[in-house]
Amino acid sequence: MARMPSAQRRRQLTEAAIRAMARDGVARTTTRSIAAEAGVSLSVFHYCFDSKQELVEAVITTITDHYVGIVKEALKPRASLEETVRAGFQAYWDHVRAHPDEHMLTYELTQYALRRPGFEHLARRQYELYGELYTDIIEQLSTAMGFQLRVPVPALARYLAVMTDGLTLNYLVLGDEDAWTDILDTVTAHIAGLVSPDRP
């Protein structure tokens, strides 16, 4: 087995865990099955992760990173705020359609953490991470486009997290891709109204 830096090995194992959990479910995925998925020995897994808690947190962070980078890239300022916001939502929506199992896994991870004693803080951390990421996106966009927010940043960040969470779950349950152009247009108009330009 080729030697690689510890950080790279952790990434390898985390991605393997995402594949295994998305396929088999969180509860049925063991450290042994993750090591097998990654093509490494169990001892390598235990060298990289002290516990399953640590692994679950790495999985949550990595899944979030998968789509946040795509959304941030799409949120480059465009001719109008509405066009910019729409591009961000479209990028997120495209990721949900391309990787439904990965997004479904985020809900399973939440339930798993809430129901397993000692893991509850991971569910809280998962949603705190969403809020932090939206806060970062809002502040960067506000600076780049020079608009004045009509609502406090923390409230808007949590609102966006709640809204995308609900929209994602709705799609995973109901499908109905044909409805989503109108849904995204409605959401875009609403959000653009909350943070519309208000220069002196």
C-alpha cells in the first residue's frame, strides 16, 4: 500500500465513508466497511480517526464543502442582484439533482446523531455549519455588490439554511423536476427582495 500524508489519507477515508453511508445507510456502515471501501487496512482507519464521532463530523463537513464551493463560484456578481442570487440557487439545485444520495445522507446523519447518545452535538454542529457558510456567502456578496441588507445577517443566514433544507427534502421526497424552475424563480425573487440594493 502506498504511503500518503495523513491529511490525504483522512480525505480518502472520508470520501469512502460518504460512498458507503450513501449506499448502505449510516447505521449499517462500520469502520471495517469504510476501510474496505477505501482499500486500506482497519489499522489505517484507526490511525486517521480516533472515533466514529470524529469520522461523522468529517463526513458532514466534506459533504457541505462539496456543494458550497460550487455555489460560491456561481455567485460571482452579475448584472443584477436577482441574476446573481438565481445563479447561486441554480448551482445548488444542479448539485442536488446530480447527487441526491449525498443530500439524502445529510438528513440521515442528522437523525443518526440526534438519536445516538453522545453524538447529539454533531447534529447541532451540522446546522451551525450551514449558518456559518451562509453568513460568509452573504457578507462576501454584500461587499462585492454593495447592497444594504434589510434583515440582520444571522437571521438571513438561518432563514436561507432552513429554506434550502426544506426545498431539498421536498425534492428528495416528491421529485417533480418540472416544477423547479418556477420554484427557484419564486425563491430568487423573495430573497432578492429581502436584500435588494438600498444605496443612499
